[in-house]
Amino acid sequence: MLTKEMKRGDLFTVSSWREKIAVKWLRFSLEYPEYEDLLICEDDSCDHTSEICWLITDVRDQEPVENATYSIVRMVGDDRFHEVETADLIPVNYEQVCSCGQIGCWPAEEEI
């Protein structure tokens, strides 16, 4: 996975998409925790399968946590944002991308 080297604005294609369209990487997805289970049972012989062993607390006021499994990307030449699997991102060079966002949509120089 490319997670260590990824910077905002890097160009990628998404391998699971049918069309080869460039996207700019913006950030990893964020997870917003809602509830957290805390073990409150102090009985060492307990298997902790009962509901009374656990305290469910509301943690919606906590900061979101980055989830590197998914990335938020924006299509080049468009304003739409997408959440995609980070593992599906394939790096591309700026020279490969047309201003419309497609990869290789203009004719080669010898054909002009």
C-alpha cells in the first residue's frame, strides 16, 4: 500500500473503475466513533459474554480517526468527490493526464 508516500494532490487512477480517469488524492477517510464498549466485569473466571460485563459509552464528541483503508479523491476536471479503497489507487504521471481528466485521450504528436 502506498500510504506513507501519498501527498495531497498526487494523481492516481482507480483500478476498480471501468474508465481510466485521473483523480487527485485529498486525504484518508475519517471514521467518527459513536459508541465504545468498556469491560467493567472484574471476575477473572467470567467469560464476559453477558451484557452486564460491559458498559457502552457515547463517544460521539471524540475527534475522528483516520482510516487508511479508504481515501477521499476528486476527479480531475470535475468537482465530484469519491471514497475509494486506497489499495485500488495506481499512481500516474502528470504528463499522462489530459485537462479533462482522462488518461491518454489526446492524439500522439505524430498524429496531429
